[in-house]
Amino acid sequence: MTPTAPPVDAPDRAFFPCFNGYRGLAAVAVFVLHATFVSGTIGRTPSLGIFGLDLGQFLIRLDVGVSVFFLISGFLLYRPFVLAHLRGVPGPELRDYFVGRFLRIFPAYWVALIAVVWVFRQSGPKHSIDNLGDFISYFGLLQQYTASHAYGGIQQAWTLCVEVAFYLFLPLWALGIRTVARRAKGVVRVELVGLVVLFMTGIAYRMIVLSINPRPLIELSWLPAFFDQFALGMLLAVVSAGIETGHVRSRLAEFAGKRPWMCWGLAGFAFVAVSTLFDLPLDYRQLSRGQWLAWTLLYGATAFFLLLPGIFGDQERGLARRTLRHPVLVGLGVVSYGIYLWHELWLGRFFSTTGLPVFDVDVFAVLGYAGMLTLTAAIVSWNFIESPVLRLRRERSLTTTS
């Protein structure tokens, strides 16, 4: 990676047409993981006939979709800050940034939470809101900070707690980097050194927590535990923005952009490695420090290499990019937030409606029932909640700036 002179004219905004496809893949991966887990499929999958492996070893690792979401957030949200930094202009308007993040996350989440807790009355001690503390924890996405609320409400929303914390952290990080860069030479170098520190902080945090408590309940679901993964997405933002503004020329990025099949091959290698080489148990609270280290590094690597073709290179070329831009996958990506929010409810309703036992049912019945209702709910959420709210925000932004 080498600095170059910035161009006279740089585009104000880049478009990444593959990213809805990435979102669709990640949301489907998480849904398939949960469906195969509650149906009992993971515990009784057939052998693949290769070195004694079975399909369950790979299905249980589909929560790598969460890492894909984290890297996407790190890339897309940090990139405007880096562009402003490299161009020497003020960063994104913080009011618009925070309003935009709030509207993207909370309205749709609140509707899904109301459905889970009060409309369908999902069973379980952590699916009820009985007092003000419960209300503030779940509606404020603060549940992961108390053991009595952790993983409650909408269970998978623990990742939204991480995302919201990252939204609050990111402008502070950008301000700190800009302040340091004013006193040092080489804006790109400051960015890169900062991200190395952030990455290592995430690793160190996990190791320290596990040294104090080998079986932590909630501490590894807090933002610092994922600094390394967000840092990888932010690294992609720095390189991409640096190339766009002419401050960086990266031969590795050029190489990756021309060989998407190699990037996906490396992503597949990392995924197979984390699925087969470290004997990771189903219960994350049973992982050793070495297993946690392998997990976070290889999940990050899987997501990192998966995203490369959608950031660098000609976005019109290559089977990988054509796959990501297929209308079906793009459509799933558009409604991916709804898929993520609603699928646990419909997986639970399958068992309460049919009376069939958990962990002992046909996975295709679960996938069909929950998949159809989840997709329906996601489409309704997008068309009647998410899209109208975002459209109102854009109209308001145009009115206030005109």
C-alpha cells in the first residue's frame, strides 16, 4: 500500500451493489443455523465421508453471518468519516448520523419486540416485560448489560446491542484519529496504526475476560469483544476511501478485485478451518481461550475475504459478483433486517402450534413453516415500517438543507 497524490475531483459517494447480496446471505445463514439447531438436525447430520466430518460441524458455524454484519457496519459507517478525514473537510453531520442510525434500528425492532412479548406472548422468563427495568432494558437495547435480561426479549437482538454501542463509539473514534493525525505526518498511517491497536484491543479484551472468568455469561457479548471484527471492516473502509481519494494505491486490493474466486476460496478455507480444526463445542461458554482466539480470528477472516470482491474490482464482472447481485439475493438483502428480527418468533410458533418436540422434528418442515412466515413478516416490516421511516428521514434532511 503506497501513498499517491489525491486527484483534483473525487466522487462524493461510492455505491457498492453487492452489499444487499451480502446482507441476504448473512441473514439466511443465521436463520438456517437456528432452524437446524432447534429441529435437532445439527446433532444428527449425516457424515460427509471426508475425514469423518459431518454436516453439523458446518451448520453450527453459520453464525459467521453475524461477523459479516459487523464487518459491513464497520466498512459502510466508517467510510464517510475516513473520506472526510482524507479530504480535510468536516466529517458527517452527527445529528443526521445518530438520527439515521436510530431510525434504522429502533422502529422495526420495537414492533417485532411488541409482537414477541405482548401479541404472541412468546413463552419463557426472559420474554416478558413486567416492570420499568424490563421495559428500559429491552426497548433501549440494553439487555446485554445485566445478567437477568441478557439474551431476552428477542434473543438474537443481543447483536443489536453490540451494533448500537458501535454506533456510539464510532464518532468518538473518528474524532480521536483526526486529533492525532493533526499532530502526526501521514493520515493513512495514523488510520492504520489506530486500527491495529483497535484490533489487538479486541483480542486482549477476550483473553483478559477469560482469564478472570473462564465461563463468562455476558461480558463476551459486549462491544470490546468484537473490536477486532469491526476493525477489519474499518480497515476495508480506509483502503477503499484511500483509493477513491488517491491517497492510497494498494496492489493487494487490485489483486483481490481481479480475482474474486480466490477471495472466496480463502473465505471458504477459513470457514472450513474454524468448523473442523479446533473442536469447538455447541455451547460458547465451554470454549477455552485458544478456541475463542481461533473462533474470532477465523470468523473475521471468513467475513473479510468474503467482502473483498464486493468492494474492490469491477463490480460488473465475475460469477461471485453476479451471484451477489441476483434479484433473489438482493431482495433478501433488502428485507434482511426483518428476517433477522422475526425468525426466532416463527421458529418458536412452529413448535407451539404443532405441539412437536424441540430437537426432534423434520428440519424441512421447520424451514418451510418458519421461512414462509419470516419472509412475509420481513416484507411487511420493510414496506410498512423501515422504508417509510427512512423515506421520511430523507425528505426531512432535504427540507432542512434546502
